[in-house]
Amino acid sequence: MGEWVGRNRKARRSYGFDEVALVPGAVTIDPEDTDIGFKIGKWTFPVPIFASAMDGVVDTRFAIEMGKLGGMAVLNLEGVQTRYENPDTVIRKITASANGRATGLVRTIYERPIQEKLIVKRIKEIKKAKVPVLVSAIPQRAERFGSIAQDSGCDVFVVQSTVSSARHYSTHYESLSFEKFCRKMKIPVIVGNTVTYQSTLELMESGVSALLVGIGPGSACTTRGVLGLGVPQVTAICDAAAARDFYSKKSGRYVPIVADGGMTTGGDICKAFACGADAVMVGSAFARAKEAPGHGFHWGMATPHQNLPRGTRIRVGTTGTLKEILFGPATQDDGSQNLVGALKTCMGNLGARTVRDMHLAELVIAPAIKTEGKIFQATQRVGMSG
């Protein structure tokens, strides 16, 4: 398997969203008869879409609105929301800075220590609105922050790093044992990120409740350029899904996988589900919402890294309300709005009643899928070329 790229060296071919297409089914279904619900722990979410734990995307107000609409928004416990009593003022400084100064400014702003009292405060602000609370932290702070979050009423805890594995070794600090951590926590634990069959399998065996799949595909992420790491999302999701299905047959426990990053349109999201995802995590699409704290900007979670930033601040603009982005009516012609409507319509055309049915959809390799017959869109920069 794979192709020769040099003497004694093979590389496996991998694929991204722009290189594949979905084949319509022999049977079609009314989109209103499809079921896209996502279950984790005691919660069933009508909308299987997470908003990424990025400071330009999620604050407490956004999390509350997302929860009321049936989706999931993850609050970053490492960001400005837990470092500053008035984060809006700080965010406006980031969005107002010149391109050449943004990364340095972000780095300086994130030097302020995290205040544990603000972790409690932010969680209680969301909890007060009677919507599920999801928060995120890096592995080094997971045990401390996980305990605080759980005691404060958090419903789902996310442990997120550039690359997560069940076997991490260091001579400089004690590594987080996901097996012990998941056993200790009384709420679901989602871990990410991974892109391989083996890592997915081992993390599932450690007891995680769900897994994030994707390294470097996000629009504000520069990991692939800085470190050379990453697997295109179609291949990464398919490999992770294969591990999930093997583990499910072996153990009887089904662990959902969440495609994280690389999706800006409804079409991308539909392809992610067809490749095997049970839910998706999206950043830039929600950064364009009027409710997003970044006011049309967002930046990668690793942008503040002191020695090796692996993210950048980008401008995505503001195009509509969160409700319009999720449910329409769409005012844009590029597939960036009414994401739920796109998913349900695609499922209807595939003949898939449920997300798991969608996993059986036929895929074709189609590198011309976005350009075939689109000469006028390309020259006028509208629609799929806008």
C-alpha cells in the first residue's frame, strides 16, 4: 500500500474534502425525516456541531446562544475568558492590531495568569442559562481544571492538544494518564487531537467518551506549516472511524469521533459525516456570526505559544446571526450558512435516515468537484469561488 517517493521509502496517498464527492443513494428520503442527534453522556444534542474552543469564537454569551439552538460550544479555559475580568476589552485590542503585530500582541496578552475564580464564574454564567456547559484545557492543566470545572457544574470536559496519544513520555513533568483521568471524572471526557488508526484505538481503550480528529486543517492553524504534521481530513476521519468500529465490535462500547477543523461549508460538513464522523467541530464558520466575540476575527489556540506559535489571527468577516449560520435562511451563496439544512438535505439525497446510515455513503475521488463547469463562478468570484 502506498507509492514510492524515493529509494526504500513509500508514502500513503491521503485525501482532503476538496478531493472527494458523495454519490447520491438509490433511495431518497424527505430531509425532515432524518435524525442528526448526537449523544454524549446524559445529553442528546439536536445539532451535532461543536463550536471550537477559540477565544474569537466562543465566550459565555455565544455558548449560551449555541446551547439554546441545540448545538455545543466549548469554552477555552486557557484563554482570555479566564485571564481577564473584562475579556471584551482585550479582544478588541487583538482585532484592532495590524497584521504584523497580532501574534506578538496575542502572546503578550496571554501571559497574564489564569484565575481559577474566573473558571468558576464563567461556568456558572453558562449554567445559569440552563444549557449544557462544555470547557477545554490542555493535558498539563486537565487534572486541576477538570476538578474545578466538575465541581462548578460543567457537563463535558475536553482535553485538547496539538497531538494527543495514550502513551506520552516526558522526563520533565508527569504525563496525564487518560485512563486514570477518565475514571476519576464523573462527567464525559472528550480528548483530541488525533489522526491515526492506532492512536484512536489506544485512546478509546483508555476510556474517553469521544475523540477529536484533525491536526492542522483549521483556517487559523499553522501547525502543518510550522511542524510539517497533519493528515488530510478525509483520510484521517476514515482511519479513525475504522478504529472506532473495530473497538465497538470488540468491546461493545461505541465511542463517537468528532471531525475537528477544515470545514467551512455545508458540503465539507456533509463529507465529514459520510467519512465516518459522528459530530463535527467548526471554528471559522462560527467566527463569522454576529454573536461571536472576535467581531469577524479569530485565531488558533496555539497562536499564544511563547516559543513556537502554531496559529495566526485571520479575518473572516461577519455575515449573519448564529441562527442563520445554523438554520438559515441563508443570505450567502457559498454554503457557509444553514449548515443544518445542508446536512439534512444531503442525508435525504443519500437515502440516509441517521448519521450512522450516512457512514455507508459511497465516496468517489473527484479533484474537479469544485471546479467542473464553474467557470463563471470562478471568474466572477461568487458561489463556490467567492
